[in-house]
Amino acid sequence: MSEVILSLGRTQFGKSENAGKLISIEEANTLLNEWVPNERLRLHMKQVAAVMKAWAIEKEKTDEQTALKWELAGLLHDADWEKFPDSHCRVIIEKLEEMDIDPEVIHCIASHGPRYFGVEPVTIMDKMIYVFDELSGFIHAAALIRPTRYEGMDAKSVLKKLKTLSFAAQVSRDDINDALSRIDVPIEEIIEFIIEHQKEIK
């Protein structure tokens, strides 16, 4: 995330009567393909979506509908970043509000960078997208410079890279630490979970 402050100026999103209203993953991907020509950025969102869905099912034991909320939030959280960088988050939020999407999904997207958007993560879904966003991208960057990519990658090697501030310097270590401070899960466990669940995403 860049250092540009893009405060949304509000903390309430969507309408409560739209609770449970979601689009399909196919519809979300159609939107993604229209708004995000950059394949690398689309991959990032697909990886975050996969990790979010897996965490919802495996760790939070959610039902299928709730897991879809997590997945959609991950898939669309940066959907406006490429075409509307000066209005990042604002445009996708307004689009989802127009589509009458569940407000929990919209709030989750709005809270994926509290330092930038001014929206604090509240639910566990909010907190986990904040945790996964920067770390997912960092782990993928680390995998790309390995001869074997994700194969054999572990938390120890990722932690070593995190301490090398010149590597993937655009990734905010402060944001990662802040996100992790909001959950009671060791960073090693988070890293291993991300590696396992995003390594096959293309």
C-alpha cells in the first residue's frame, strides 16, 4: 500500500436490509476483468480471495454463504486500484453499494488499510483481510525469486525476507505488524497458511 492517504470520510457502508445479498464469484471475476487489466494485480486479488475463503472454512468453521462473503471481499478489495488510484477503495465501495451487496463485505473491503482509508477492522473478517493483504503479496514476491517458487518455502525464510527492508520495500512492515497485533495468531502460522492456500492459484 502506498503512503497516500485516501480517507473515505465515513465508517458506515451499504444498507442493513441488504444483509446476505451477494454476487457469484463468476460475476465478481467479470467485474475484475473489466476493471483490472493487470494480470499480476488480478492474481494478487485471487490469492487473497483463496486464503480468505480457506480461513473462513477451516479456522472459523463458517457456512458456505459466509465463506463466500470472505472470498468476495478478498477478490474485490483492490478492484479499483489500477483504474482509479486516486479514489482507491471509494469507487469499488460505491459500486457494491449500488449493487445492494451485503454491508459486511463492503465494510471488510473498506477496512483493509485502516491507516489509509480511516476505517478500523471490526469483525474477524475485517481483521483477516488486513492481515492477509500485505503478507500475501510479500510472500508471492518472495516465491518469485526462488528457483523452486513455493515448493519448500517456509515461514522461516519469509521472516528472514521481512527483516530485509530493501526487499519488497513497498510492503509496509508497520501495516503487517499492526494487522497481526489485532489477532491472536502467531505470524508463523499465518505465513504457513498463506503459502499453503495461495501457491496453486494462477
